[in-house]
Amino acid sequence: MKDVMPPRPLVHALLADGTTVGIRAVEPGDHEQLAGLYQEMSPENRRRRFFCTGDRSGRRAAEEACTPSRKGHRALLAERAGQVVGLAEYHADDTGERADLAVVVAEGLHHRGVGTLLVEHLVSQARAERITAFTADMLSDNQEILRLFTDLGLRVTRRFEGPEVRCVVALDEDETYLAATEARGRTADIASLEFLLKPRTIAVAGAGRRPGSVGRALLHHLREDGFTGRLFAVNPGAEAILGVPSYPTVGALPVAPDLVVVAVPADAVPALAEECGKAGVRSLVVVSAGLDAAQAAALLTACRSHGMRMVGPNCLGIANTDPSCRVDATFAATHPRAGTAGVAVQSGGVGIALLEGLSRLGIGVSTFASLGDKYDVSGNDMLQWWESDGRTDLALLHLESFGNPAAFSRTARRVTRRLPVLTVDAGRTDAGRRAAASHTAAAATGTMTRRALFTQAGITATRSVGELLEAAALLHAQPLPKGTRVLVLTNAGGAGVLAADACAEAGLTLSPPGRELAEDLLTLLPEGASVGNPVDATAAVTEDQLRECVDRVVAQPAVDAVLVALVPTAVAAATGDDLVRAVTAGPGRRAKPVTVVRLEQDVPVTLLPAPDGEAVPSYAEARAAAGALAHAARRAAWLARPAGTVPDIEGIDRVRAQTVVENFLAGHPDGGWLDPRACADLLACYGIPQQPWEWAESEDEAVLAAERLRGTDGTDGAVVLKAHWPGLVHKSLQHAVHLDLRDEAQVRAAHQDLRARFEGLMTGVVVQPLATRGTELFTGVVQDGVFGPLVVFGLGGTATEVLADHAARLAPLTDHDVHDLITAPRCAPLLFGALGGGPVDLRALEQVLHRASRMATDLPQLAEADFNPVLARPGGVTVLDARIRLLPRPQQDPYLRRLR
């Protein structure tokens, strides 16, 4: 019986030129269009495809493509505006490991990425079918297909046989292919945003004659900010609004706009979007709010069908301060100041606060996007735009949700190597999360998951908009510190103490200056100065003395940053402004960050202009200055660290693991917890070491199992009995475990007790040798519905949730991620022999984490994995107890190019 696959849903993706195509499985009704696709091929291209120029081969190929999908045969087409523009398909050979690949692209659409995009989607499907290579026989002069294979980023081998060449494309899952796919996606994404962020023609739909409407405010902003292109209004009742020509419909405009700003009532949005698409509009900014589900779906369908990129709905708008285009399509109170910070937010209120704050600081913005409900354009899109626009040197994000966290993380890791990326960690609380079903689920809070994403991607995560601006001021104006060593310099002892406390609380290091520097400063500063850390220069310090003091401290190799806490006094000739000038008037560019704290300052942070160097950030609170320095130090440490690698793991049997999962879900369509035998099978597939065990369903079986297991783990012969029934998660809480059973009588008594207490529930017992002493740890995996698999690690045992000593990272784990997991918990010193017992087997512990990570990434059906305790000793690491829950989830490729 043929394996008939359900129709594949239509997905949309971007071509190299930024246009949109839909990709879906071929259906029988596509035969006429596919036959036409082959018929319209030039004779030369037909010869290269079929080795002949006749029409018959094309008709046969169309018929074959339209046969129902089955295991080993997949055919995908690309369509635009209802017309098929490309086809790719594969047929597996008898082994099921290789498949013959064929690609065809419509005449006139070559070199735009149609074929490459289709092949990428076929690669994803073929891997899911466990196909390891594509093969293709072609004429050696078919340079377009040969180049397509070469540029994929996959390993390609060629064998020439006269005028023909046989290509074999290995479908290995490696970084090279992922990077190549990512680069193609970046090119397409940036091209698609050109019409949105640098439009040459804009129309505002919904601009009214009467003041007070959002549409009129948008039109006013665009006109007053000096938009350099052509500007129109769309209003059926006016010929001109604010001096801007108005037309009754989008279709009546003299040219198709690059961008239409939509500010009409919600019920009119879908029809207007469809009208825009038919008129050839390339992008939309939809500020309208209140769309219901049907209206939202119709809006997105119009955008996808006609290849329009969209910001919104329910947004503040967009702005670009590039002098060559000057777009302010927002209804904020003031125009954004031109500058170098890219800003993307979901909340319009947060957007206004950031625009005003950046303008006040003098940083300004390069590009601003209020994403609103984020139907299409996302933070990921904006990061890629800023990476390439040549104007942005600082990226600020406020995202309440992530459409594709895996892709966002990869993009952010790349972008943060080039410019700082800052965010407000919105939604840190866990209100509304489901009740935890396991230790893993209890540990994997929303806060922990988001922080893992930000930490791994090198994103500077702050707790508020104010803190975001405080950190942005320092990162924009000052160099990064090389470490965390801060010296506090003050003219008032109390202010210095506050600053020192703030630095220590922020995780910064305060060490007293060395003897040579201390003597040097005492010679320089007024009588009564003290040179610990803080350095108290006294209220009598002069402008020249303070400037010289700062310069000498900055020159010290043992100091990474300087925090100057100033209080205006009338004791000396130097006023407050004089002292500030002493800090800012340094000898040109300083090699280390210098910050100022002025307790009398009336704004949280400002940038003090420096005539001969960078501006100096000045804070109203020491806490803010210390926090900004700590963020800068973490960024410097992240940049100094080489990018981690996901190691190759030996001894993995992925095929067998998938079989275990498929067999379980076949008998449990709604998913559930694996029984001990299936659980052990899955761990064995990934080479995760387990304590020896046996399953027993009766008292006599338990006694025999205990006899066989006594002493097998180097113990003194004692065993453990653990009750089991479907759904049991926390055995200790249920008192379903008996420990230290040393003879037959104790085993029988323990079994009788468990059977009596759990009659009607217990299906059997797990018998294990009692483990030797070691450090009890906890390792788990949870599949987050938004972020994907998260690996959690920390102190284990029965109190793991009470102590909450855990760290987490998103899978797949790199070598750096595993190191961070092991060293982050408070219990980490125990692993390195802090109590004199010697370090545990760290390499074995690293392997357990890597293998758990690989299991999570291989098996999307793995909802939770709970290994507790994991016993770590100098001689090895062993999982003593494991629980795994599966759910029927489809395999999804998070890096497959597609629009949301």
C-alpha cells in the first residue's frame, strides 16, 4: 500500500530579489500549468533538462509530478499570483537512502533563486524521510543547475562521463549548509524591505480633512519631515489634504506606491489591502487596530498573495532618518532625531519613550519600526536590515513575542558581533504557566528561557526602558572595558560609598590601587585625600587635579573602568561644572570607559559633550552607572569569547530512537510518559549512562532481580525498589521508593508494602543496586512551545525544586554552553572538589549534557525529559532515575526559509 501524504500547506518565502512566492506540494489539478511550464521552455533548456527537444518528455514529467505524494517521492512547486514559476521533485531509489532530483524554473525567472528555494524545502523533507543524498544526471553544459548545486552549501561530488555528469549532493546537516541558507535568506530579506523602509512613493489611506485623525497626523508627519519622494493621500471625498494630492482609491493613483500607510477602520482594512495588492503596491504599514480573526486572516492573505511586506497592524508606524529618503510615517508627537540607533518595538508607548530618550541623549535613530501585532515584519527582519544599512551602530528591541526564536538567535549571534543589541526583558513573570508536571517543567520558567536566549545570543537584556537607555548611552559613547575591575573616584566620601556599593552589587570588582599608584595620587590630590577604592579626592579638589587624577587612573593596567561620583560644593574654586569639565576634557579618545554620577542631576542619564573625545555618560544614580558598566563588561566578555561549536557525538542511533518514539505514539496517540523500558531504550540510543536495573511485576520476580543485581555497581549488595504506574512522576513525594534493601526478606517486605499502598495503580517495580556516594545533580529537557528545546541543569535530589539551583541553555548546546551550564549553578564548586572529595568526572558530565541536547533536537516529540538524580563521581556519571514524556508533534525545520 502506498504511503499517501496529506496535502502540504502553502508556505511563502522570499526570492533573492525580495519578491514573494508560495511553495506547496503538487496536486493533480496542477497538471495543465506544469505541462505549460515545460512547453514554454526554450529548446535549449528543454535539451538540458531531458536530453532532447521534443514536447513528449515534458508532458510525461508533468504527469509524474502530479501523481499523489508517497514515501520516497515528493514534488513541490513555487507559484506567484496563481502562476507556477518553478518545480522541484525527488524520487528515492530502492534503498530509500538516495533520491534522484529534478528542478525546472519558468523561462525569464532564472537567477532569482526559485530553484534554490525549492531545493532547500526538498532537502528538509528528504532529511525527514532519512534520505542521505540527492543524485542528478545532466549534460555537462547545464551550468545553471551545476551552479545551483555548488552554491547550496552542501557537499557535492561530480563524475563526468562524456557529455554527461552525475552529481551526488550529500544532505549532511552541518554548519556550512546552514550558513549558506542563512546568507541567502538575509539577501532576500533585505531586498524585500527596501520598498518598506526606503520607499520612493508613499500613499496614506485614511487621511481625513478634519484635524485629529491618525491618518491626517501621519500625512502631516511625512510632509513636514521632508519626505523626498512622491506623496499622496487616498480619500474619496477630497482632491487634496494638507496640500497633498488625494485620490479616491489606491487604484486611481498615477503610480503604484512602494508603501501605503493604512489608517482606515478595521473592517475596511482587508479590502484595502487586496486593492493595494492588485494595484502593485510593494509594502504596507497598517496602524489600524481592532481587527478580528477573520479580518486579520484576510489581511495577511492579501499581503502573501500579492507579495507585500507589512508592518503591523496596531502599530505606531515606521521612520527612517536617512537624508536620502527621510520617512516619518508615525503619529508620535515629534519627529525622531537622526542618528545611529535602530529601534524595533511592539508597544507604541515604549516606542515613543525610546524615541524621546534617544533624541534627548543625542544618539538619535537610524530606523524605527513599531511592529504592533507583528503579522509579518519582525525583530529578526530589522536586525538584518541594521546589520547591512551602513548607518546603524546600536540596536534596541522591545519584543513581547518571538515568531521563530531559533532563527532570531542565530541572527542575533551574528549581529551582536558587529554592534550592540539591547532589549527589555518583557514578560519576565510566569503568570499563566501551566502547573509543572516534572522537575524540568518546574525549573524551566519563562524567565529562565528568555534569559538563556539572550545570554547565548550575546544580547544585552535590561529590566526596564530606563535601564535600556542607561546602557545604550554607555555603549554608544564609550569603549568597552576589558574586564570588571572598576575604580571609584569621588569628591565626597558618602557619594563614593554609594557608588562602591552599587558596583559591588552589580557584580563589578573593586580593588584598592597598587602602592605606586596610591603614592602618585596622594602626591597629586589635596591634603586629606584617601586612596583606597573609592579614591576620595575631597571637596577641595581642583579641576586640574581631578582631570589629572582621572587620566592617571585610566592609564593603569589594573583598572578596566572609572566611575567618577561628583557632588557640587562651595569649598574650592572648582564648581560642579568645573569638575564635570575635568572629566570630559580628556586627552582625546580614552581607551577605557569613564562614567560620571551626579546625584543632583534632574534626568536619569545624559551624555556630556567632550570637545576632544567621546561624550561621557552622566547618571543621576550610582546604581544606573554601575549597571551600565556591568552590561558593557558582559558584552566585552562575550565578544572576547570565540563562537562555540556543537560537537559531533559518537554512539548516537537516531533511527532507532525515532522508532521508539513512533512505536510509543502509535499506541498512545495523545502522548504520555514512557514506561521504564522504553525510557531506558531511548537513553541507550543516545549513549546516556544509566544505573543497572530490572523490571519486576511480582514479588518473586523482584527477589530474583535483586539477587542478580546485588553488587553490580560496586556497592555492598543493597538494592532499591521503585514503584511504577503510568503517570507517576515524583516517586519520592508519593513515598514509592524503598532504599537499602539488603536481603530477601527486606525485598519481599518492601514489595508487599508498595503493592498494598498502591493497589490498582502499580504495574510493577524497578529494581536497582543502591548507588554509591556522589554528588546528586539534575538534568532535564523541556520543549518550550515558543523557544524550542531547553536544557536545564543544577543541583538534584528530592529538594531540587525547593533549592532552585539551576541554569538553562537552549539546544543545540555548544561547548561553551555546556561549560556555562556546569559552572553557573551555586553548587558548581562541589563538582570541582570544593569539599575535598576531588572533582567529579567533568568530561562525562559534559557528555550527558551534550547527549541530552542532541536527543532534544532530534526528537521534537520529546516534551519533557527528567533525569534526577544524576550521580556524579570522580569515576563517572550515571543517571539513577529518568522520566520522559512524548507528545505527537511534527518535525519542523526552524531554519527553513519561509515567511511566518
